[in-house]
Amino acid sequence: MRERVFFTQTPSFLAYQRLMEGSKGKSNAQSLFGVHRIPCDHQIRDLLDAVSPDHLFPVFEEILQVLEAQGQLEDFRCLGDSLLVALDGTEYFSSDKIHCPHCSTRTQKSGKTHYFHSVVTPVIVCPGQNHVIPLVPEFIVPQDGHDKQDCENAAAKRWLSRQEQCLRALNVKVLGDDLYCHPTVVSAVFRAAT
């Protein structure tokens, strides 16, 4: 299973498309892509599993560039003309049975293994704004050459390192919860954003 993230208010992509079809007479798949018969969940997974999430990353970057070029980021500037970027991790898949080589694991008290996928989701935030601007995510997945399981702090440091040039150019201040109050993460923030 490759990492992929869809956020909807329904349990699945298919459920959302069927809800749209029932309430609006047409699903997004029909109106945007000309799909007349919506594939089942299994077929959608088979199609999406072959696509690496990295293919979507340029979309985040292009949107940010357009917002900057149009002056839209100015509405998000505060604290000395800075952009605030909030980092936080979230789980988007969880199972006691279904798993893949990209899963993180947690051993329960019963000794049973729990499988999950998680991601660090950086967003530009601003007090008084009721919208956020999502940035390229960093997936928390097993890393080649590492014996220890990947974690949110390590993923945040990778993200900071990859986005260093952009963060400096945009005059960013990085926000995070107490999980990020670790010397190596704080050092990564200073390297990337100053």
C-alpha cells in the first residue's frame, strides 16, 4: 500500500462520490473527469497504489507560487511580516490486520501488533484567518538503512531540510506542539528558517 491521503467527510472516496451523485445529481468524478461509472473501492486502490504521492508534491509548490505571485500570502503575514507554518503529525490509516511494508507498527499491551500510516502535515496559519494553506507533507515511513522505526520528529527534520530554501525565502516562523521541543528538532528549525 502506497501512501495516499484524501480528506472527505465520508468514510471513503466511493461513499463521497455516491453522496454527491445522490444530492447533486452528479459526482465530482462525473463532472470533473467524465467518469460515468464510478469504480469500486478495490479498483480505486489498485489504480492509486501504483502512483507515488511524490507525483502530487509539485501541485503544492505551484499553488504556493501562485498565491505568492498574486499577493495572497500577504493576508497570512504576521509577527514581523512572517508566515507561520504549523507542523503536526496525524494518522490516516490504522488496522490490526491490514498492513504493508510502509506501515509503522505499535505493539499493544496484549502483544498484538497494530499497523498504521502517519504523516507530518505542515500548513501556513494566521490568527484571524479561517483558512490554512497546506504545504508538501512528509510521510512517516520506514527509512532505508535505519533499524529504528521512523517517527514524527525524524519526518519533521526531513521536511525542514527539504524545504529550507523555501522557508528562508518566505520568512517563516515554525510552530509545533511539545513533541517538537527536542534539541535536534529545534536545531533543524533554526537551520531551516533563519
